[in-house]
Amino acid sequence: MPEFLDTEHAEVLRTAERLADELVALSVRVDASDVGMAVREASKSAGVFGMTQPVPVGGTEAGALALVVVRDTLGSHNVTHLPGVFGPSPGVLADIGEPLRSQFLLPYLAGELRSGFGFTEPANAPRHTWARRDGDELVVNGAKSYVTGGADADFINALVEVEGVGPAMVLIETNRAGVTLKQRFGTLDGSHHAAFTFADVRVPDTHVIGEAGGGLRRAMSQINATRMAIAADCIGQCRFAIDLVEQTLLERAGRRGSTDEPARVGTDLERATLGDMRIAAYAARSALYRTARLLDAGENAVNEVMAAKSLATETLSRICDDAVQLVGG
């Protein structure tokens, strides 16, 4: 259990534990085709679904620590991968005005539209994706690789260098002339990314998200949230893997022992490996929770977020490798 949780976050933890237990049971009894809807309804009933959504559209807009507590808890029950636990978050569309709010943000939050996030440039790109003004339009050229959710997206929020202005986030519909989906590819977490090219794509200048020239700062805010989500999922899964190893070693000891003289739990090497797994998970988890508190305090924690995400993912990778050896060996 995380240390030093105040009353509010302790209640969040209890809510997450109840939801996790419900999702474990639900994932077994519900048909795979209906899991998404069932998860969504359970999450809404628990008050978790809206934690990633703004208050004006019915969400609760939870802080970083509350989201970490929930994701960590769900991960420890191995249900963090289920679809529909959290509602769509506005991401870079947060606080936008009209017409983008009515045309894109509200339908997106309602689940009627899907978005992609275009930040990374291909390694061989001659220049970053750019745009020039032509009357009341922007003409966009370039390419984006690793567009998160891009292949299924109705629109992409892309970081674009606007000539004479600087970096800006620009909303580009995927059905506009000149937008080409070049490649879709899966990743180990079960999600997908896509590669796009833009050839003289014309979009209204009202599709600039937020202040022109402030695109990089707005993009980084979404990247920070995504990194924290990944880190929290991984930390929870570390606990799941460690608990599985411990349970397996206890079961083996029970089979080897007798009522008069119970067997020792695992070999010296197995116990040492399990201890190392716990140490690594503790360190990564501590870094994550400290980072969440920094964010909630309003600190600029970009570097800490990067470190927490890197530490969490690398730790989970090593713990899973060791778990396979101990459980399978």
C-alpha cells in the first residue's frame, strides 16, 4: 500500500480495489465481444471512468496521484489492459474554444470520434512537418511516424512548424485530401501506431489548437500524462508478477513439505531473486509516487516524469523475465 495517503486518496485506493475485483470477475464471465461495454459501465458506476475527463463535460479531472493510485491498483490485479476503464481525456484539446470544441472535442469525449497524436518525425525526414499560410488556411507538408492510435483516428493532433510563427498543434482530419496512411504496426502492449504523410494538406487556420507558437509546450503536457499512465500501469503489473512468483513458490513448498517439517519456500537463489524483484519494484514505485506528488504541487516535473516512466518500464521488463524463470523453471 502506498505510504502517506491522505483521506481522499485512501478512499480512491479502496474504490480502485473494489473495481479491480469486479473487473477480474467480469473478464471471466462476460463474452469477449461485450467486455468493453461491461468494463465501461462498471467503471462509470465506480466513479473511475470520468477521472480523466474535464469537469465541464461531467468528469472529475482527477490529479496525478489519484490516477496513479487507480492505475497501480488495477495493474496489480492484471486488469489494466481492459478497454473502457477510463473515458477519453481531452489531451491537447483541453481548454480549446469554438469551433473546435463543438466540432471535435465534445464528440471525441462522447466516444463519437477517435483521435491520433502525431509528434515523432521519421528519422530520414528532410525537415520537420511544416505549414505555410495561404489566406485563411494552412497548407501542411511532411510526415509523422509513431502516430498513437492513428490508423483508427478520425483526426490527428499533429505538431507542425508554422512558417513565421513556430511550433503549433494543428488538428488534421484523416480524410482530408493529401493525408496518407503509409503504415500501421502493433506494439507489445497490444496497441498500435501508424505512419502518415501530408502532401499539401489544406486545413482552416481555426484548426490551430491553442496559441500558435505554443505547440511544443501543449504537446509535452499530453506526453507527460501518457508517460505517467504507462509508468503506473507497469508498477501495478510489477506487483502482479511478484505476487504470482511468491504464490508459486509457496505452492511448491507445500507440495514438498510434510506436516512435521514444512519445506523451505524456494531455493536460496529463488528467494534471492524474489528479494531483488521486490527491491527494484519498491524503488520504481517510490519514484512514481513522488513524481505524481510533484505534478499535483504544480512543479515542472518533466525530467522526473521521464525518469519515472523509464524506470517503471525497465523494471517491469526485468521482473517479468525473472518471473518467467522462477515460475516456469
